[in-house]
Amino acid sequence: MPSALNPAATGQKPGSRFQGLSDRLRQIQHVALDMDGTIYCGSTVFPFTNPFLKLLSELNIDFTLLTNNSSRSVEDYIAHLRRMDIHVTADQLCTSAHLTIEFLKETTPKTRHIFLLGTDSMSSEIAAAGFTLATDSADDEPDAVLVGFDMGLTFSRLCRAAYWIKQGKLFIASHPDRVCPTDQPTVLVDCGSVCAALTEATGRKPDAVLGKPDPRMLREVLQRHELRPENLAMVGDRLYTDMVMAQRAGALSVLVLTGEATQAEAASHIPSLDLVVKDLAQFGEMLKAARNGG
Ligand SMILES: [Mg+2]
């Protein structure tokens, strides 16, 4: 049985909570899925993931995979997922790097030249989108500083980023995560931590932080597929990114307990989540039961 349902979110009285849940589930036409902790852990796919995706297809429900990790390009992700026997096309993926590019194009159309702290994959995506990349030189003045998940970060480039931020250049972060999950004996210092260092050094916070929990990622999914929020479920394992984004975008918030958040943490989350399930398999069974009139 579902372990949490917010009656207020269903418009139902608490006594009719399971009927309200079925009604909500029957409206779902699209499922947005977090990746790490939801469909796989590191490089190991969960045994229920592919059966769940097959069930979605049988139920005529589409899906999009979302990630805040801007170190890999969409093409990298397609290859990474293929190794787990998960076959997707580019339009079934949405990364924070993609969102950042769209944001720059829409809100700051004069931004053409970017100083980037990011991987070669992210550099390629930025360049392919029509931007030019500034070198590590005081003579190569950018329009904006963009911080991603830079796994090859150097002290010189960190200092150059701080210099341009101090000069008043636009300061954009692709996502807020302070660390990237890993099963290795290390801490993967992520975009949010590097931005915190830059804020300490310059006195400026990022002008915009894309990626989850910013609702733009789900709004992009809604636009791509011409859906209303009530047609969309957002499934993830993190409360402060996946679930907060779901709630901000008005999608059904579905927490899986296969990653970071625990049942106790989920129970104390405000506002309440729509649904907490053990894993994707349980959510799949509920979607199927709702379609069958359950
Ligand atoms: Mg996750």
C-alpha cells in the first residue's frame, strides 16, 4: 500500500484517500524520472527498472529521464544508459546543462562568450549551442561565468572565474548540488560547493541556479509533450531536489526509498508528499491498478 498520500493534493477528503489517489494516477500520461537512486545506483541498474519502463509503454505512458549532473552530455548519457540495457533517445533526456543553455538563450540573449567551469562534454554542448568559450586569460573577457560539475577543476580557472564574477559578469550555476553521489571512497565536490567558494571569494551569489529543484526542468517536460501538471508524475529519491521541484511545478510527487531519503524524513517533509513508495516496481503496480479501475 502507499505509505503517504496528501489528501489536500488530491482534492479529496482524508476518508477517500485511496479513491483520490486512483483518480490522480489515472490522469498520469507522463513520468519524469530522476536517475541515480531511482533507476540505478552508480553504474548498477536496479532489477525492476527495465520491467517498469516496459510497463509504462504497455500503459501508454511516456517518460523523461532527468539529471542535475552537468558533467555528461546527452550523448554520454544515452551511451551510459545503453550499457544498462536502457534505450532512450535525446528527447527522453533532460540535463541541467541543457536547461542552462535554454535559460541563457531565453533570458540573456546578448550572452555569447562564456567562461566555463565544466567538463569537456559540457564545453562541447555549450559550443554546439552557438556560444564561444573564453580562455583562462584576463584579456579574454566573457559575458558570463557558468559553473557546472567540473571534474577537472584547476586553481587557475577557479581564480579566473572569481575575477570575472568580481568584475560584475553574469554568474550562473547549472545546478545547486554540493556533492555528487558516489559509491567510491571519496567526496565528489559538485557545482554548489564550488559556487560557495566563489561566493566567499567575491561576495556574490549566483544570479541564477538551474537544475532541480528549479521547476524549469519539469516545465520543459510539460512543454515538450503539451501536458498539464496533473498529467505528470515526478519520481525521485531526494526530497530537497526531486520532490521540491515536483511540488513547485504542480506534478504528482512520488518519492522512492531506493536512494537518499528515508521513510522518516519523507514523513516530516513539508508540504506533504503525494506518494511514498518502496521502489519503482511498487509505483508501477499502482499505475496499473489505477488504469484497471483500482
Ligand atoms: Mg537521485
